[in-house]
Amino acid sequence: MEFRLSQLTDHIPSSLLDKLIPKKLFSQLDIASKMLLGYLVLVILTMVVVIYALISLQNLNSLNTSIVTIDVPVQEASDKMQESLLAQDTYEKRFLIFNDNERRTLFLKRGEEFREWLKRLHKLPDHRHLPLAKLTKLYQEYSDTFSKEVKLMKAGNRDGAARLSNGPMKKNFERIRDMLQDMSDEAIIARDKKMKRISDSGKLAFLITALLSVLSILFGLLGSVVVTHHISSSINKLSVATVQIANAIALEATLSFLGLGLPPTEPSLGLLIANGFQYMLSGRYWISIYPGIALVALIVAVNLVGDQIRDQFNPRLKR
């Protein structure tokens, strides 16, 4: 089945296409510029689709990066710090009972792990929303209280050490634990919200990109059809004009031959043929024959030009 681009305009009223033609602009452009303008519409709309798609991908990438570089590390660090803190609380209670260096060493080792995770939180790209300063201060107080407890135990003051353990140390432990739990919960909530935003944004971006793609195709196609219609209609008018020119030449020659055309003072092939017609039988036939040949050749040439214009821009009409 043969496909013709002109079929696109077969079912569109010419009057509608004529209204869509920017006549003032097209009057200042040549054919090549008009064709370029038709394709330019499609290119611009395609660029709009591409730019929107890139912006949407950038937004999705930003959300994903935020989850990977902030929410997940915060949750992991909070859980690990809670684990270290709980282990320290256990070792502190055992130290209070057994008063040995092994429990104190384990407490300090877990403290180093806690501080290492705290340093990782400080190195995050965006940690302004985290209460790290307050957390650092509370943990320093917690560690200092344990140091005081160790000194009391060495001095044999177990009751004083127990009061520190059940008083300031327990209070700081609970505040640090609650703070870490809140950080972990907030990181999980933020991650879930961003995942939902990624899902919703992805769906919306797909729908809008699809819609923009369809609109770009429709408007780009419409622009191409309008330009094509404008150019083809002009060429069709030129083809029709050549036929009318040939008819006008023949009509003028006929009227001049009959004496109804141009005055004798104006040059005309019909007048030349008429002036030499009376000498046809006297042997001076060339006076009429040569203008007649020129008239026929001119009419045929104009018709051939019109046929070539029609065939070049509408090959389906070739015979």
C-alpha cells in the first residue's frame, strides 16, 4: 500500500489550514526557510520533552541520593550507637559489681565505637537537622560520669559509685538512648516519605512525558502540515497559472486575428498572422506561418512548464 504525505491533508479543510498560516511571517520567507520552520516546531517541542524528562530524572536522582547518603547512614549509625550504648550500660553495671579492669576496658572500647559512628554522622553531606552537638555533649557527660565512678570504686566508695550509676549516669543514658531512637525513627520516616515521593514522581513524570511527547508529535505534525499545505497550494496555483497564461495567449491571439484585440500599433502574434493571411496564396505564406509557429510553440512551452511543475511536486499525477 503506497503512503503519501499529502494524505494527511486530504481530510483537513483547506480553509482551516489557511487560517493557521502566519501570512505576515511567511510573506518574508523563502521556500527553504518555510520548510525549516515546519521542522523547527517539532525540534523545539522535542527539546521541551527532553528537558522535562531530564529535570524529572534529576529530581528522582536527588531524592535517591538523599536516601543513600543521609537517611540510610543516619539510621545505621543510630542503631549501631544504640547497640554500643546498651553494651556500655551492661559493662558499667558489671563493673560496679565486679570492679575489674576487663569490664572497664570493654566499656571504653564500646565508647570508641560510639565516637567513631558519631564522627561518621558529622561527615554526612547534610547533618544540620541532627542534634549532634547535644548528643556529643550528653555522651561526654556520660563518659565523664563513668570516669568518676571508676575513681570512687578505686577509692572503695561503692555506695558513691552506685549513686552516680543510678543517678546522673542513668539519666544521661536514657536521654542519649531516646535521642538515638528518635534519630533512627525520623530517618526511617524520611526514607519512607522519599521513597513514596520517588514512586509518585516517577509515575507523574511518565504520564507528563508521555503527554508532552504526544503533544509534540501532534503540534509538530500540524506545523509540518500547515507549511506543506502553504507551499503545495502555492505550487498548485502556479501550475494552474501556467495553463491560464497559455489560454490567455491563445485568446489574445485569436481576438487580435479577428481585429477585436490589441490596436494595430501594439505588437501581437495574432495581428502578425492576420496581416499576412491575405498573402498566403501569393507565395508569401511565411508572413503568417512563422508567427503561427511561434504562437503554437509558445503555448506548448507554457503548458509543458506547467505540466513539469505539477509532475515534480505531485508525482502521483504523472501519466
